[in-house]
Amino acid sequence: MRYLFAELKKTAQMFPRMLLMAVLLMALIGGVAFCGVKAMDKEPLAVGADIGIVVRGDNRMTRMALAYVENMESAAKLCRFVQVSEEEGMRKLEGGELAALVLLPEELVEGIMNGQNPTVDVVFPKDARIEALLFRELTESGAGLLRVAQAQIYGAADTAAQYGLEEELAAMETEIDSYNLAFAPDRLALYDEETASATGRLSTAQYYAAAGAVLFLLLAGMAAYPVMQPEPAVFRRQLAGEGVGLSWQSMCRWLCGFLYLFCLAGFAWLVLRVAALLAPDLTGRLAEILVSGRNRVPAGVRAGMILLVLAAVTAFQCMIYNLAGSRTGSILLVFLLSVGMVYLSGGFVPSALLPQTMGAVGDVLPTACMIRACGGLLAGSGAGMGRCAVGLCLYAAAFGMAACLTERFRSRRFG
């Protein structure tokens, strides 16, 4: 017990320095997360093309058709139509102000309906930019749809003439026109939409908040090396002579690391709560993520899962420190293993998007269980909590036994 109290006293004395190192790490991770959130909030890059429209003659039907095309979803996202004269349009096209110039003939709609099929001339600049290339693809797609519609009308007319159904031709043409009008603007007529979530029941923000919390706890253990490092060989022999066994030494160091992570997690939670109160607009989304599942998970379950996560993380770090021995090797090993395991467990890219083999490996890693446990607490989902609790207990016990065995092996080999 004297050794335990001495280790606890050492931890208390070194806690401010370890906290400062953890705060710097928190600031770095927070800055990266803030930039990521801001990048996600930005609208995706879109290409906008100014298209000149020349309407030859004052035809009401042509203008109605032009207004219809301007309001189509596929065209509105890509094009901005500007009505110009033919001379002005050519001048702007040569000057690079327009991506393309569309020349609409007189009585365009009437010509399509009566079978004359007047042509629409589209003029592109010599050095076409990406906007012009995209608009060319759009016009070619529209021309293909129009050819199909015309073939349907001609086919219906030939069929009606062949079988003496001229009286039904008007109804057939109306049905074909209605189908094509619904076919062109309505994407649901072309595709069935099915939403699939790579993060399961968690939202994207909750998933990455859980993964970030686990990564932070793992990396914060790098600052705990002064209180979790193995004792020198001479001091270990002196402690053994006083009846302090190697297993108890590992247990005391684990307890010191556990208390450090517990205090650090409480400090981080307090900082986030204070920030949410002082700057609700800036941290409102983060505060909502942190408390969204609070009322749906009992307090005892929340406390138990948090303690199990901290215990497993501490046991893992204790094992690594006993295995590596040196300060530099321990910190590098903790960093590499933490980042690697979090990546394989879907902490950076969801496991569903990783190769199947990598996803299968990551699913059995302790970090996967930790992320699921933290995510369940954030989302307020009790499903799978029992499985996560059992997994965390097994991982903590396995890491603790490995730490003790490593301690004994190093003691026998190096005295």
C-alpha cells in the first residue's frame, strides 16, 4: 500500500504536466476536426455555365418551352440561360463570356408537333472549357431523348395505320407525350433510390465523434509514460525484497494511468460543456451530439461503459509500455498501433467502405468495440451494449495479463 500511495502521489504531482500535453493534443485534434466539419458544411463544387439563347421571332410556344427547360432540375444546376441577340451572342461567345450559344428557330414547338422537326443550332467556342463540354453532353442527351420520343410517335402512327386504329392515334400520342414529359424531368422515373448508411444507426457526426474520442484517449496515453513506465531493474529487485511483487507493480501503474485518463476525460467533458454555454452557435451541434442519447441510456449503464472503455485503453497502454521498455519506442508504438487500429476499425473511413479483408480484421480489434460503445452512448442506443461490455472486459483482462507476463519476462531476462 505504501508503494501504491507513492505512485498515486507521483501521479498527482505530474498530472499538470501530463494535462498540458493532453491539452495540446486535444487542440490539435480539435483543429483538425473543426476544419473537417467546416469542409463538410461547404457546398460541393459546382460548374456553372452561361448559355446564350437566341429566339428567332416572337413565338409564344417557343418562349414557354424555353421557360420549361430553364426550370428543369438538371439544367438549372448546370446552366444559366441569358437571352441575347444573335450578333451579341456571337461577340460574347468569342470573348469567352458564354460557354455556348443556342439558336432557336421560329415555330420550334409547332414544327416538332407537326413532324417538320426544325433544327436547333448550338454553337460552341473553339477552345471549349469544361462548362461547354458538360453542356454539350447535356444537349446530346436531350437530343437522344427527343429522337426516342419522335420514334415513338412515328411508330404509333404506323401501327395505327396498319391496323386501322386511326381514331385511337390521338389518345396514343397523348399517352406517349405524358410518358416522355414525366420521363425527362422526374429522376424517380429513371431510378429507384435506396439510402444506405455506412455508419449504421449513428449519424455521421456521432460516428466520428465516437471514433475521435477513442483516438484521443489512445493518443493521450502517450503523456502518461512517466507514471506507467516500468521501474528500473534495481528498484524492481528492491521492491520485490520488500514484498511488492511484479504483478502488484503493474496493477499500481495501471491504476495510476486509469485515474489519469479518468480525470482527463472529465476535464475534456467539462471544457466542451463550458464551450457550449459560452458559444452556443459555434458548438451547438457538438453539444447536441454529446447529449442526444443521454436520456435514453440509464446513468449506471453510461458510467459503466465509460469506465470499461477507460480500463481497456489503460490496460492496452500498460502492455505497450511494458513491451517496449524505452520512452521513445513506447510512444512511437502507442501512436502507430492506435492510429492503425482506429483506421482498420473504421475510425477514419467507415468499415463498410474498406476492403472486405481489412474490414474483417478491424471488426475484431478492441478499437472497434470501443467505437461501438462510445457511439451507442452518443446515440442513446442500448442495442449491443451487453456485447460491447463483455468485449471490453475480455480485452482489458487480456491486456492486463499480457502486461504482467511481459513484466515477468523482462525481469527474468534483464535482471
